Amino acid sequence: MKIRKAVIPAAGYGTRFLPMTKASPKEMLPVVDKPVIQYVVEEVVASGIKDIIIVTSSNKRAIEDHFDPNYALEKFLEENNKLEQLDEIRRISNLANFVYVSQKGPIGNGTPILNAAHIIGDQAFAYIWGDEFIYAQPPRLAQTIKIFEKYQEPCLSAVKIDDPKALARYGVAKIKTVEEGVHEILEIVEKPTPGTAPSNIALIGAYVLTPDIVDALKEVGTGKNNELWLIDGINKLKDKHKIYAVEIKNGRYYDAGDKLEYLKTNIEFGLKREDIGPGLKKFIKNLDL
């Protein structure tokens, strides 16, 4: 079973970034000069997937505009000999085949899967958050897909977290190791209090799921806070499947949904840029802190 489609949920309100996200999607927050969701899309494409379903809401038109062609802008750039920018704008529009679906139904991170079910069909698919990403070689999603293709069972990307306090931000897996870097998930504890985590294997936002996750989500229905939780559906899948956690190698995790981590990400990426890195480094050194 090959992975040919990816679903990116992008319908949330982004309340942690209000008032910025009142009118602008959190997924469009820039990391230097590129929106977060573009990093996610590029990861999906680099993992061999060209068909991408983005589940959005009424205030997320900017996402569609970003990936759609803009012929007026292209003409302006061409006429003004801004050829480098022109090439980049055209590249973005040709990254993938995009389908946009409006989110309907209960609040929750499982709902976008139900909304995209008619497009997913009977195929396994990738499900990846639109406001966080991992820079890894090979890409995080590609590493997860590789293990899925080996075991043909749902696979969740994961990282080791050594700080017990930091584990409280994630779903943490109770595991049985099956090979180096690959673990069967026996149980998932969501945001465990310090000292109660069953391991240091934290699950992060890239999943390769079998199509029966749709039925599992329908069966479990809404849960805590009357929301439809993906984790509840995944736990239900354990009735029929083994589920694996895949430790991502050579990767660094960026959570652009957290204010402090978002600022750190911009600084790190800015410092790596040849055009602005030296000036930014000098600025930071000269700050009177």
C-alpha cells in the first residue's frame, strides 16, 4: 500500500497568536520570509506525495491564495526583471496538486479526516499538522512512510525528549521496541504530568494512517471537551492494528504554534541565511540585555 495523498488540517483559530490570527491564518505566520505551512507542504512533496488536501475554514483564504498562481504578480515581476522572485512564485504554485475542503462538524483534530474521507477513499494517507515541522534528512514524513511500507500498519512520527517537564506538552507512548528506532505503541498518555510519562518517546505531528481511521473516529465520537480527538481514533485502531512510533533521525523539531518556539525558529533560520545572518548575529550581540 503506497502513500499518495496527504491531509493537512488548517482550520483552527490559532488563539495562542491572537490578535495576529484574528484575520490571518496561524499557518501563514512567516519563518523569515516563508509561511510555516509552506515548510510543511515542501516536506510532504519531498516525501514523494503530490496530492495534498488542505482542510480549512472561512478565514483561511490566504492559504489558498499563497499556493494558487498569481498571474498579475508574475507579470509585474517579469516586467521589472525580478526573475529570482518570479521563479520562486511559480515554483510554489507548482509544488503539488491542491484540494481545499471546508471543515464541518465537531471541533477537534480528528474532524478534518472525516471531512476529507471522500477524497481519501480506501487508501492509506499521511496526516500532518500545518503549524509545525521538522527539518530532517531524509524528511520526517519520508522516514515514517518507509516504516509504514515495511509493516503496512499505522505509523506515528516520534522524537526522544530527555526533559521530563517537556514531556508534558506531548502525547507520550508506552512502547515495546521492535527494531532500532521503531516501537510498537502499547498505550498513549496525553500530556502526562512530570514523573508519570510511560517513556521518553513523544509523538509529533506526522502520521501515516490506514483508511479505517475514518470508521474508528466515527465509532468513538466526541470525547473530552466535546471534541473529536485523533488520539481516540488511533487508540480504537489498536483493536485491529499494531501501531508504530518511528523515531525521526537527524531531525530538529519546530513548533510554530508556540510563541517562544516560534520566535526561536525565526532567529535560528535567520542566522542561517547568508543575506541576513551576519547582520542579525551582530544585532543580537549588541543587544543590551
